[in-house]
Amino acid sequence: MAVDAARTQEGFTSARAARIMAAACRAAGLDDRDAELIRLGENALFRLASVPVIARVARGEEWLPKARVEVAVSRWLEEEGFPAARILEDLEQPFLIDGHPVTFWHLIVEGDRKATYGELGRVLRDLHALTAPEGLVLPSFAPFDKQQLRLDRAMIPDDDKVFLRKRWRELQDKYAELKFETPKGPVHGDAHVQNLMVNDQGRVILIDFEAFCYDHPEWDLMVTAVEHHSLGWQTGEQYADFVAAYGRDLYDWPGYETLRGIQEFGMTTWLMQNVQEDEETAAEYRRRIAGLRNDDAPRDWRPW
């Protein structure tokens, strides 16, 4: 219990993640010297200096089932020949280090451009057309599964927690009334354009399978639709390219507003996990929570 209390007090910081990464590298027989933190979000991502490998450290043992899904999905997509991130072979993954799942991935050497929204639409269209094999056990999409842990652990004001818990219950009630008309299939679960990479050969590659599931495709269209219609993060031309490539604009669906609320709530609670890292993150969190408190106000949120 003392160890768990210490973890909670420290939080999932970049320093703690680095210690976990180093221990995982030792267990895997990899050299962690000069490893570089490249992102701290839902996970901490480190680029190893000695080999072309990315180490991915999850926030806690509760994420172990998701890490197992990531490994299984990567292996399945490789068998399909689908352009996706590849797990490191010849290792029994995920590792569990001091309560944190850790996985190791082949480094994707980036080219000289970013993926486009049209490419995102095409990748999602192709992904949704796949048939998952019987042996691959995928969960349903769970829009609320992380929220309790996030709210319990976040270093935010108590009145924010009260508001967010109330909004969480309201969104759950609206979600219960949603009626989908599309068949279920493989769904990425966090399908934004930043989860595409273009390698040095010009190939567009899908990454980050933590939220991968078997559910309705609307969950993958939700992210870009909200970023455009609510947040204004794409130009009209960019969003039109996405819609043309995929073949559907989610904004025309009666359930869009409910999914918008779920997406914006998730974007806010995701960011609030890292308010202790720096003032820039804390300031963006304050912008987002202010937006949630006033549904009719313009969103001046920044991509993160």
C-alpha cells in the first residue's frame, strides 16, 4: 500500500516514466542510454539511441489489457499487409515494470511531410473494410472507461472535478440513447491525423492501437468531425478531402452532438493528466475546461 500511495503522490511524470523505461530496457536486453522522451500523453514515448526502437510506457497496470490488445493488433495488421506500426519481434510483450505496461516498437523513420486528411480518410476506409480474425479478441469502444481514473488522479481544483463528474454522468445518459445504423467492425478508436505517419519511403502508416476495438465506425469519424465543425482545426478544403476519401460526413448524423460532447470531454480529461508538467499544459487545460462549462462559446482550443 505504501508503494501505491507513493506512486499516486508522484503521479505519472516524465521522470517516473524514464525510470520505468530504463528498467524495461534492462529486462528486454536493450540499451536505454541517451533515450529521448518524444511525447508524454496517455503514454510516455521514448526513442532509444542505440537501436531504431520506440519504448512505450503506459500510465498504470489498469492499461495492461490495452497493451495486450496493441500487441495483438500490430501482429494481425502485419499479417494483413496493412500499413501500420510494428511491434518488436522476438520479445514476449507487454512487459510489466513496477505496475506499468511497457511495449517496444520498430522506429518509423519519418519523411519530409505530414499525412493529409485525405490520407486519413482512405486509411480509415480501408481499415473498416477489414475482417478481424476469430482469434483476435477486441473490446467494444469504451468512451468512459478511463475517466474515473483520470478524475481520481488529476491534480486539478476540486470544483473542476465536481463539474466533470456531473458532465460525465450526463454524457453517459445521452450515450445510452444513441442509435447506430452501421455494422460493427475493426475500429482504431483514436483516429486523428497525428496517428498517421509518413515514412521516408512515402508510405502512410497507422500508429497507436491502444483504443483499438470492435465497434461502429462512427467512433473513428468522430475525431476529425469534431476537430473541424467544433474546433476549426482544419480548413474547409482539408475536411472536404477527408469526407471525399472516406465517403461520409458525420456532421449529418443525428448522433453527432452526443459524440461531440464525448470527444471534447475526452480531449479535456486527457490533457488534465499532465497539468503538473508545465504552465503551457496547465493553461491549455484551463481553456478546455472553460469551453466545457459554456457549450455555446467558441472553442479557442489548441492542438496538443
